[in-house]
Amino acid sequence: MHLGRTTLSKFLLQQLRDIADGNDLGALLVDVAAAIKTISAMTAKGALGGYLGDLEQRNGQGELQKKLDVLANDTMIRHCEWGGLLAAMASEENDEALPIPPDCSRGPFLLVFDPLDGSSNTDVNVSVGTIFSVLRHREGASGDTADFLLPGQEQVAAGYAIYGPATMLVLTVGKGTHGFTLDREIGNFILTHPLMRIPADTGEFAINTSNARFWEAPVHRYVAECQAGRSGPRARDFNMRWIASMVAEVHRILVRGGVFLYPRDSKDAAKPGRLRLLYEANPIGLLVEQAGGAASTGRQRLLEVQPTSLHQRVPVILGSRNEVERIERYHVEHD
Ligand code: AHG
Ligand code: MN
Ligand code: MN
Ligand code: MN
């Protein structure tokens, strides 16, 4: 049965055939997928697994950690550190880059990840995810934090898992964005959404409007025009969604279009936005561009931002191309 289906391994073999270090990259992505299957099993157990709730500790960015933040982080690290494919790893949940243990061999790639995205949603049984980015490591470099400070356009692969009613893995190796669904009986990711495309136009936007008083003028203008509906300057009605799991918003946008904003705001003068460049904005930005969408800070293409620190935050505006370009225009007209 099902003999014609494309498994993740078969897909990777086909896509990576002509890429330098293709076999190693494929092996790394299979390790990441194994970690994701484990995290999927943990999140699916819900209260029965004993994994819900907070830990009484904060990560380096001051966020109260959920038990699942730490479990998912350990799972990613343990699955990926021993394969001989990585020079170092970095995670939302660790202040500094994570070296490969001395008894494991090292490889050509860097792996950066958000082990559990949307973790405020774990206890309320709403979709969460894992986001990851693969970079090539400069030969001879040490593997410390500075090595990770590469713009998003240098990513060799990026993806996310969404732990929803179905667990899915969505990834790109620079040849389009492709979605796989976990067949839980067999334990394999099966290609179900080849070459995902984001429509250029949309009538759906996503933003946390509780931050409205902190937004800049161009974002106020854009949202007000959407809210004005068919009697406003856009002459159409818009719908709004906010799940508070970036992966779930992005997944919706990859499937049916839309625009997502976590823009620059004045909530905290030290932070130019909520989302982190290296393990949230960049991997999602690459997936969105590879699906024909656009990803911007409002003033610059996201993938061209030069990182200066591991946990740097960045304004994020992404999704259907014509809406993102409109919001960029509003920034230009305002600045
Ligand atoms: P994380 O759970 O990895 O810290 O990321 C949460 C992010 C993102 O998933 C989501 O879009 C955003 O935070 C939600 O922020 P608000 O709670 O401010 O809406
Ligand atoms: Mn967090
Ligand atoms: Mn996140
Ligand atoms: Mn997280």
C-alpha cells in the first residue's frame, strides 16, 4: 500500500543530488526530522505526558520557560549533535552558541533553532511549532557565536514543524517550499504539499492589535485601511486572525495567503520588534520567498539584514507580495 508516496528521505535525495555537501545536508535534515517527530509525540500527549506548565526559570532573554521549551530544546540538541554534520548549534533557549561535544565529530553546517515556537499556547492546546535554519560554516572558524551572524540569504536550508491537528514539516533547500505530513502509523513524513505558493493578493491580515498604541504611523495606516473595509480606501472587506504562534500564522499564509505583521514598536526601546532574526525571521523569510511571497522589516528585505547578535530582534512583515510591498511603500512615504 501507498508505494507511490514520496517520503522525506526520497525527496531529499532527489533535491540535493546536485548540491555541494548534499548528502550531508540531507542527513542533517533527517536528524532534524527525527527530533521533530519526538517533539510531536511529546506535545501530542498534552496533560497526560506531564509536560505542561511553566518552569521556575527564565531564558537569557527574560522569558519564563515552559517545560516544553526546555524539553524540545534538549530533544533538538540530542538528535543533532552526534551525527558529525554540525560545527555548532544555537537556540532561542541558550545564551551562547552550543559547541559539539568533544567525543562527537564535527561537520560543515551550523544549525539555529527555535525549539518551541508559540509556547504560550502549549497549556491551551493550540498549535505550536519548531523553526530551524541551516547555514554553512566557514572552514577553520571556531564555531562560536560570531560565526552565526550571517544574513538570511546565506541559509542553505530552512523549515518549520507545526504541531497541529496533523504534524507537518515545511522546508526549503532553495528549490521551492514543500510541505510534508507526518503519517503517525508509519512514522514517516510524506510529501503532501509540493511547491507551496502564496497568492500575491489577500484579504486576510494578522497582527496583535493590543500593541496598537506602540506602532509606527505606516502600520497604523495599513491596519486602519484594512479595518475600514469596503467603504474605505481599499474598497474591500478584510478578515483578521491572531494565533500567537508564528508557525501557525505562516502555515495559514502558505496555504491560503495573507499578511503577517510583528512590526517595529516602541513598547521596549531596546527591542526593535518581538521576533528574533536568526531563528524566527530568517528561516520563515526564506520559506515565504521560496513560495513567491515577500518578507521585509518594512524598510529592508529581511534576508539582507546583517545580524549583530545571536538573539537580535527585528520587525517582521511577510506574506502575500502585493500587501507586503504596499506596507513597504507606506514606510517610504512616511520616512
Ligand atoms: P516563542 O514562543 O518561541 O517565544 O515565540 C513566540 C512568538 C511568536 O510565535 C508569536 O508570533 C509571537 O511571539 C506572539 O507574541 P504576542 O504574545 O506578543 O502576541
Ligand atoms: Mn520564547
Ligand atoms: Mn518563537
Ligand atoms: Mn520558542
